[in-house]
Amino acid sequence: MPRSILIIRQFSLITTLLVLSTLTLTANAWSDDQGAAPAPAKPAVSPAPEAAAEASAPPSVPAIGGGDLLKVTVLGVTDSDQEVRVSSEGNIFLNLVGSVHVAGLTSEQAQATIAGKMSAGGFYNDPQVAVFIKEYATQGVSVLGEVQRPGVYPLLGARSLFDVLSLAGGTTPKAGQIINITHRDHPQAPIAVSLTNDAAKSAHSNVRIFPGDTVMVSKAGIVYVVGDVHRPSGVVMENGTQMTVLQAIAMVEGTNSTASLNNAKIIRKGPDGPKELPLQLKKILNAKAPDVPLQAEDIIFVPGSAAKGAAKRGVEAIIQIATGMAIYRP
């Protein structure tokens, strides 16, 4: 066979193999593209329940009440402005629509109510109503209880609880942790807010206060220490904090040398009346027994060893002594 023909045949064979390889690779790639499943989508991350609840909760806003002065405007209608005062029945009287009951509604709700009446009467087509509370019937907030300067303070708009307490000079050392807030539009449903010394949690207690609200700061609990101690008195559980026997004894400057420490006791009020609880005061003072937490209105009685009958003093007599010395120690 001539050499030229052999070379041509070899070249044709190589070309054929290259074409077949190319077709095979193309078919495999097409098959992979058609059969490959799409990449799974990443699941949507749901917000935490607390965050979702906080995002969906509407902000607290004051409700319209009797005596408030409102400014009602229909946007785009220059001669529609009206200043009306809410009657004692909770109604206002507007041009065209007449009487509208707005007491108990927020500004946004009143806007929707007035716009609905205007549309229903055919006076306007899709009116854009704005309601502004120009003047509250009660322009002040009452701050009572354990604050430095109780009284009524002017409040023209919404403020925070801490702002209002600052107006009254802050709380006294006798203040408890509970503050009761009564909103003027819900006088039968006071809200209890618990104060805390934890800065991370205090923001949740800083609720909004509106004109006409009443803020009542509760009094802290008191523990009485009577008997053979240096300064028998009532000791305040400052800012609602917990108190132990050692702390209470320290606040009255300790016991006298004649005290019968083994016969000390706690008088605690219960649903069935006052009860005596034995107190191992000597062991507690010597760190041989755990300290005992106290409750508000507890009475620590430390008898004197000089009087034989002191340890046997009755519960009623001890309570009478404590009641007669209701002295606050800041």
C-alpha cells in the first residue's frame, strides 16, 4: 500500500475518534444539566417569638376623653378645619356629618371613623382626615406615694415613667419595687410596673405616661427588730430588696451583751394569724448556721437574759411593742 494512502487512513481514524469523544462529552453534560436537582433554597429564618411579638405590638397611645380639644382637618379642603371639644358624653359635632362619638378612640381610630361618616354621607370621595389632640382635659399627671415631692405635674404629651418620677424628685428610700399606673381612659384597670436595679431589665419598666394618668409608688416592706438590741426600730427593706436576719440586726447596731441569743424568735404573719418561728441567732452570729431571709412585717424578738420571763413573752405583747415603734430607718 502506498505510504500516502496509509497516512490518510490514519488521519481519518484519529479524526473520527475525536468527533466521537466530543459527542460523548456533550451528551453527558446535557444529561447532567437536565437531571440535576436545583439547589435547595435556604429556609427562611423566623424571628424569635419575643421579637415578633414586639414588632407586631402596637405602640401605646392616649385615647380621646371628655373635655379634650381636637383639631379636625380634611386634607386638601382649606375651609374644613374645625376645633371641637369632646362633650362629657364623648361626642364631637362636625360640619356636614353632625355628632360623632370619639371617646375612647385613638387619633387614628377617630380619623377613620370621621372619614367613614363623610364618605357614607356622600360629602367627600375618599377623604383624608387628620385628628390632632390639641389640648387634653387634664394637662397634668399625678405622682403620689413614696416620691420626694408628691403632687400634680404638667404634662402636655406622652413621657416615660422615669421622666415623671424625675419631676417628683425621684423615689424615697422607703419606696417599694411596685408602681401602679392608672390611665385616665382605663381607670378601672391599673397597671403594675416592677422596678429593678438591673440596667438591662429597667428599659421594660420605663413605660409611657400620658396626661391625666396617676402614678402611685408603693411603700417598701418593713422588718421590726425589738428586744435587747441597741436601737430597737423598724428597718426598711429599701427599694423592695430582700433582707436577712444578719442585715436587720446590723441595722439596729447589734444586740446588747445581756441578750439571750438562744431564745430569739421571729414573729411572722400568716393566713391563720401570727406564728412563732425559732431563731438560732447565736449560731447565725457565729457563722454556725445559715442566715435566714426575712419577709415584710416580720418581727425579730431578742429577749434579755436578765429577766427570767423575757423569753416567755407572748406573741401579742411582742406585736404590740413592734407596732408602738413603727420607726423607719433610712
